[in-house]
Amino acid sequence: MKNWLRSHPLGGYIALAYVGSWILWLLPYELPTAASVVLNQLALFAGPFLASLLMTRLTTGSLKIWTASLLRWRVPPVAYLLALVAIPAAVIAVLAILPGETAGGPELAGPALVIAPLVMGVAYLIGGPLQEEVGWRGFALPRLQERTSPLPAAVILGIVWGGWHLPQFLIAEWETPHRDVGDLLAFLAFTVAASIVLSWITNTARGSVLLAILAHNAINWALSVWEKATGQKVTSLWPAVLGLAVLAVIAVAVTRGRLGYRNSQ
């Protein structure tokens, strides 16, 4: 088994990420909401996070590369602008043009309108971005880009990433819209568009997983803050897809399809 994993690092990582999460997501019994939240967190850590740790240790003999990319914060400032400003601006702008259903009054008002989004921005980091990005953009993306050009690599990774989430469509408590086939198609389009943008930011940040985490977190943050600040429920991911697609088109245009990738990364 170890020999196969060493000789197939990308396939091994994907297999471990899927198995680690799916085993927990597909447990054949219902749980209370609190227990379901805990189980989801365990599934995130047992999937991409643990898979990236195991495969990095197995293929390199050390976790120095894993740790270095996770802590790399000295990157071109444009990477921070893209992750922390461009992403939420693009998503919120389209949500403002194509709002969802009104689900009551805004939850945030007065000082909370300033304080709560800041707290959410930190708290949401462990709701998926941290656990996922050390794997998807930290381990899988570099290896995909060694095999093919950056744009196809980002698209392939987006499909793999979206497929990994599929069992969550069977979990009622999952906050992402998941009512029908339309929501499934929207989600897959969402992960592909997001993958292109996140790959662009990660490459621009010289492989920094930290920036990938911040960018992923900005997407989740924008969707949640919009709901709480406006009282308009995000009933479809298509507006977010459109906002991310605009950024993806810009990324392809300004980098001529290279998405900021340099062979020395």
C-alpha cells in the first residue's frame, strides 16, 4: 500500500481525502444537530487535512514543506488584495444585483454590523478552509500543475473538489443550497470557478497555503455576511458562481492562462 501511495501521490491523496471524509459523512444514522456539526468537522480533518499530512510525509519524508507553505505570509501584496478584497467584493456585488429570498430582518445592526463580520472572519477559518486547503491547493494543485498546464489543472481540481463534497448533499443540516439537480450543477460550477480563482491566488502567493485558506474563507464569509446583514437568504449559488466566474475570466486574461504559475514554485 505504501509503495503504491509513494508512486501515485496525486491519486493516493485524492483516494485518502475521499475515503477519510466519506466514511463519516455516509454514516447510516441521524444525529442531533450539535453532533452532526462535530462529525462534519471530524470528516474535514479526516479527509483533505489528514491526507495531505500523510502523503507529504510519505512522499518527502518530512513535513517541513507542508508547514512552510501553511505559514508563508510574506507574499506579493496583490495576493492579499485578491483574497481579502476582490473575492468578497465580487460575490457580494452579484448578490446585490440578484438577491435571494427575504427571510426576515437583518440579524446584524449597529455595532454588530462591524464587530460580527470580523469575528466571523476568524471563526470561519476552521469551518472548512483550513482543513481543505492544505490538501487541495497545498498538495494536489502543485502536482496537477506538474502534469498539465495551470488552467486545466485548476478545472480538474475543481471537479475533484466538488465531487468530494457530494455526500453532503444527503445531509439536511448542510448550509449550502442542496435541494435538487439544479443546486448540484450550481455547486459543481461554483467549485470549478472557485478553483480557478484560488489557484490564481495561490500561485501569485508563490504556493502559500495561507493565502489559499484566506481566499477560501473569504468566499464563505461573503455569503454568510450577506445573509446576516441583509436578511436575504442565499437560496442559490448561481450569483456566487457568476461573481467568481468574472474573477476567473480576469485571471485567465491577465495571466494568459498561466494563473500566476511559475515552474520554480
